[in-house]
Amino acid sequence: MYNRVNEALKGAVRLSDGSVYLAKSSGVIYIPNAQRPGILYGLSDSSRFELLRHEPAKNVVLNNQTQEVAFSTVNGVFQRKGRGEVREITMEGRHIDAQAITWFGNDLVIATAQHEVLLVRNHRVIKRLDLSINSGELVVLKMLADKNYVYILTERGMYRFNNLNKPLEGLKELIGFDGLVMRDFALDKDKLFIVTQRGVLRFTWKQEQQMNYSLVLSEITGRKRKKYTYKDNRVQFPFDEKL
């Protein structure tokens, strides 16, 4: 165990050498030898780890190819490789307030609180996309990437891209639902799993008029058409937070 009960764990990654990074509500720590389980009493047991940032952290992500780590805190976005120095990623000399971060190949992608997506290469911001121009101001909840696309979960729906010079591609099937609250998602090859207040929906990303989805885990499996009403060919989801 490497975390106290009263410290929220925001993210964790393990490197190939067995070392661990933890992003916590109390800071970002690096544990060089985490092969054996042990207890860390907050940020006081400094003999067991290296404290990299003392402010509340948001997330930490690992580039599996280069073993480079990126993490975000309330004060900015940072990168580190090996036992080297921690380097902050800035834009025009200013700190970056990140909503989500992920690796896309060897590039770091940052979704900011200013409704922008930034592409970082060699510690420099080389591209930026203003999300407010494409789809209104999008609040990014989570971001993941595979070898082909970066997927973004927002309060308005799912989007993906592989080129910031082009508009974001939206998952059109989600337009068919009213009142659907999306909370989380996961990727499995060409399948997209979205966690909602009514259960887990499985999609394949196809740009078709007809919705291509199935209910994977839900109280209403097999009773969809009996449970919900339809209006203008849209499924009317209730707004309650049942699941």
C-alpha cells in the first residue's frame, strides 16, 4: 500500500524498471524501488520516495515506448524521463491548466481548461486547436489514445482526432440519446465502452445514420423499447442518477 486513506489517488503508473509514480491530492511522488508492498505515511516518510511536486495533482500518464512520464497538477503540466530533472511544459511562458493529458505516440496531448487541445513535442507546444470554434466550449472529462486516434470524452459527447489541422470527429450515434449522462469510457480495439447513468453502452465508431450500439451492463437489458419512450427517433433517457 502506497497511499493513505485520507489522500485521494488521482493516477498511478509503473515503469519497466519497477519504479512507480503516484499522483495524489497531496502531491506527486516517485518511488524508485516499488517491488515490495509497503506503507507510506503521507508525505512524511521521505526516505522511501522522492517528492516531485507538493501541490495537488490531477493525473499521471506513461509513454510505454520511451518510459517518459507526464503529470499534471493545479500549477501546470510536467514531464520527466528516467531520473532526470522535472521539466514544466509552458505555452508562451505561462503555466498550462490541464483538464486531461495523454500520450499519442511520442507526443503529449493536453486538453486545457481554456477549451484548447495542445500537441507537445520535445517539451514544446507545436500545435493548438481551439475547441470553442469546432463544437462550442467543451469541458473534457477524460482523454485516451490508441495508435490511430486520440479519444476525448466531454460533457457534450465523444470525439476523436488524429490531426489537429482538421476538425474533431464526433460520435454521431450519441446524438440519438436525450438525457444520457456520460461518466467514463474505455477502449478495446475498435470497440468503445461508455459508462452512463443507466449502464454501460458498447459502440463501434461508425459514421452512420442508424445507431450502432448495444447495452452491455444495465438493469434494463432486453427491455429497452418497453422502458423508454421515443420522440423524433431519439431515445428519451431519464435524468435520474440510478446507476
